Amino acid sequence: MSEDQVTETAASSSKGRPAKKDAKANIFARIALFVRQIIGELKKVVAPTRKELINYTLVVLVFVAIMMVIVSVLDIGFGTAVGWLFGGTGSTDS
């Protein structure tokens, strides 16, 4: 395929801003940029309403309770299986 037949990609035809020549800006300028970006991100944060907060809390508590039941059942089951498999009576008297 010759060069005149190759189509131009979006990345190669980008007319965006050219890269900065000085990649290392002043330390204070970088800190100021960082703080401005933090403030910009914090402005996007939306606090949940009281109803949403209660709903989310209940969902988490129910999920944790279900996981506790599952882990407990598995623990008891594996403990019983290991005791049966190795014939342990539970006492280690010699």
C-alpha cells in the first residue's frame, strides 16, 4: 500500500494544543494547578439526601449480614468436614 492510499487517522490529524516545551514547570505553579484541580473536582461532588443515605446504609448492613451468614455456614461446614476427615475428637491428651 502506498503512502497516498493510507488514510489519515484521528490521532495523526489532531489539531489540538501542541505539547508544552517545558515539561517541568515551577514547583509553585504545579502546586497551584493541583489545588485548582482539587477544587474543580470537589465542586462536582453531590452529597446524598437523608433518604438516600438511610437507604444506602440499610443496603450495606443487609449485605454484611448476609455475608456473615454465608461465611459462618462455610466455616462450620469446613470445620465439621475436617473433623470428620481426620477423625478428631477434639482432645489432645497424651
